[in-house]
Amino acid sequence: MPSNHPARRWRRVCAAAPALLAIAAGAAGCGGSSGSGSADPAGLTPASAPLVANVALKPAGGSRAAAAVAASKLTHLAEPYASLAQTLLASPGAKLEYKRDLSPWIGERAAIFLTSLNAGKLTQSAGSLQSLLQGGLSGLSSVLDIGALSAQGTQGAIVLSTSDAGAANSFLSKQAAALGAHSDRYRGISFHVAPSGLAEGMVKDFAVIGSEASLHAVIDTSLGGPSYANASGYVKPSSDTIASIYAKPEALLGATGAGSGATGAQFSSLASQFLHGVQSASLTVTGTGSAISLQGEAHTTGTTKPLFGSEGAQALGELPASAWLAAGVGDTGANLPRALGLLQGVASLGSSTVFANFGGPSIERVFKTLSAPGAHLQQTFGSWAGPGAMFVSGSSLFNLQAALVIASKNPAASQAAVAKLAGLMHAAGAVVANASIPGTDAAKSVKLQGFPAVIFIADGAGKFVLGLGQQSVEGALSPSATLSTSAAYSSAAATLGGGLEPSLIVEFPTLLGFLEGVGLTQSPGVSNLVPYLKSLGTLTAGASSQGSVSRYKAVLGLS
């Protein structure tokens, strides 16, 4: 199969959908005859598509240099724009040169849309969720080259604006000739179709590559069909917009094939838990030389409680001031299934990589037990659990403190939950015993096989705490100073601006120092990420909600 096979090219794009912004957040580059140039490809993107990514290829104005600096720091690529373009249009090993083959005709923006996604084939072909961790961003192209992804299971296309339509058409024709594709026409517009069913062609001076059905949809849109550019809530990218995503998560989940195997099921479960009830969402990415900012909003159903917001920010502010990782959640009781699903996904991901030597399999067994229908965890927590937050502090295993803290709306119920949760962990193989901790009304100790610390479950002073070691519980119940009074909190709030309070703070330099201190930087799941972690400063995120609309913002500092 030729190295520039369009099918492989499209499969790489489908696999890139979750990771594209890591590169696109800072894509910038240089720039014939007439083409679509600066025109917005959203005008040719079907309004019915449940997922659209609009990426700046050659951003105008001052964002060009700023985005290039941010992308280089984040990805460690000297020419991030060229790398993004080649990821979209070439396969590993292809003799494709950006300056020679792509730069002469690529315009300012590209849109990538999906109408269906086969999660099972995506996760199978990627090997597992560990693939990216084990390969690092430098191995991204090998993860994106997923030959097992079926064109029949995934529908979508890339729509690229062009600065020279003639040169773009020549490029596509050469790719088609190398493959032995045949010519076809739809509604008066000609294009090429590969034996695999993948198609490519020029539509109104835009280069389009994707499934044949999706190319037909682009042609329909170009001839007057409803486009994403005219969809409710769509905002035309400005010169400072590096990338944006518009999604209809519930529609996307409905169009996603069920994952097969453990990894595919994990992908589907995580997506369902995190996106449940979200009708539409948008995300806009901008970059400067020192930071990458993401902001957007989500529209949810009336019964869906936002994960983050003012209540979560308040819970975060009550954590110990020494925390270098802190996250707050709003209504813990209502969000318990989603939060547990996400935590189980992290535990499963780390059980064979990052946490393999730290009780990873035992932790995974606990989450499976807690998630089982017979555990009735929602009944145990739902009636009393209010806002919650988690924190990590300390620079080594000797002074590590970490805990999940949940405000109790019913002290008697939360006190009873201590024994119930301990019983479930015992059923998962843990050794459970009674414990006595000052300031608590009920406490249990839990020892997991292979895990180096004793876990304590305790309730007291209106708080339910799940902590690593007794000091973590005592610090969570009665911190000597709270995070809301710290310089880190003030800096995070100032970074977010707009009156947003932080509900997530991660200090990556401290995290990296901790990983080095415990020897994890040499583990297969972390070693390849160390160079990228060294480029990161502090991640701050905050959100606010009013009715069914949540607005959020995150800022990632770059060093």
C-alpha cells in the first residue's frame, strides 16, 4: 500500500480527534493563484455533524508568533505547524515535505468533522490507552497510524482552505494516481474514490478528504445545505483563535459504535460518564509565548448537575494551603456516578503503567467493586454528600498527604457511610480495621495489597474524608491554613479573571519533583512524558454555571 494512502491519512485524523489540540493549540506557519484562502471551512461543514474541530493553519496577526512559541514549548517540535499539516495529510515514512508539497497551497484554516466514530476499532488499533503514555508526544504519529480503523465504522472528513486551488487539486490528483483511485461525480462535482471507499476532491476551492458519504455531505452543504457556520452558537474564528471545537456530545455518543474489548468498553464508559446530559459544548484555544488558554461553555439538560462551579471552588478553597494539586466538585452526590467512572478509568489506566508497583491492580479491583450495581454506592452517598474536593501535598512518600473531602449534609448518614464503604473495600480484598483519629466520630483503616500507605475513611466536623495516612485526614478536617488564603490561590484567581474562582490547580514543577523523588520518572508510563512535563508551569481552571449553561476557562502556563 502506498505510504500516502488516503485511507491511512483519514484514519490518522480520526484517531487524532482527541489529541489534535495538543498540537493545534499552537499551530502557526508561513504562506499562488486563487483559492479559498482565509475563508472559514465551517461554511462547507454539515450542520448535522456532532463534532467539528476548526484549526488555524496559518493564523493572521500577532497570534502567529505567539502560537508558534507556545506550540514549540508544548510539543518540543521546532516547526509545529508543519508537523500538524503532515499529521493530517501523510502517513509515517511518507516522503512528504511541508515546504515543497503542502505550503504552496494550504490556506489559513482546516475543519475536521465526524458524524460517527467506532470506539472499538479506535481503541483496538491504538493498542490501548497506555500507547500515548508509553510513546510520549514524540511517538504521536505511530499512535495515529491506526490501520485497523474501518472507514465503514467512522464517517467524517477534513475540509482545508487553500491559497492556491490549482496546486491543491494537483496534490490530490497525484495522491489518487498513486493509489489507483477511480474518478466519480456527485451533483456535478468530480472527485476520486479509493478502493477502500475513502474519497478526496476539490469543493469550491476547498480540499476535502474523508469518507465518500461525508464528501457527499460537504458537496450538499456547498450547494445550499445547512452549514455549521450558520448553526446556533457558532462564532466565526477571529485572528487570535488558534483552534476551536464545537460538539453535540449526546448526538456523538449516539453515533459512536460500542467499544469492543476492555479498552473499547473503557473508552465508551468514560465518554458516557463525562458527557452524559451535555447537549452542546464549545471550546476555544488561544496561545501566547507563556501560556495556552482554553475557554468555552456547555449546555446541559435540566437534570444534569455541573461537575464544577462555585460550590466546587469553595470546597477547593477549604483544602490545606500546602496543596500542589487541588480539584473541587460541586454536588458530589449527584455527580458520584460520573466522578467514580472517571476515577475508575484513571485507576485502570495506571494499573499496568504508572501505578503498577504501587498497588495498581488492588486499586482497580476496589473501583470495580464500588462500581458494581450491588454496591449501591449512590444510595450510600447520594442523600448526604455535598460539595467535595481532593488534594495532594508533600514532596516525597515520607511527607505525602492526599485526601478526598466531602461536605456532609447529614452527619448521621455520612457517619454510617464509613462502615459501608469500608465493607465494600473489604469485599475487594482489603484488610479493614477500626481506627481512632482525633476530631472524628467514626474511622476505619484500610490496607490494600501492594499499596505503600494505609488508607483511612473517617467522618467528623461535618466532613467525610478518604485519606492516605492519618495526617492527611487530620489536615483535611482542620488545616492550619486554607488554600483560599494562599498566594497560589490568589494567583490562580487572577490568571482566570472575569470573577471566576479556581476549581482546579495543578503545579507541574512540584508534581515532577514528586515523581522524581519516588522514582516514577523512570517507569514506562512516565519516562517519555518527563520532557513535556518540564515545559509546563501551573494549570488553573474555573467554571461558573447559571441554569443549564456552564462556562469554563483553563490556563496552562508554559516554562
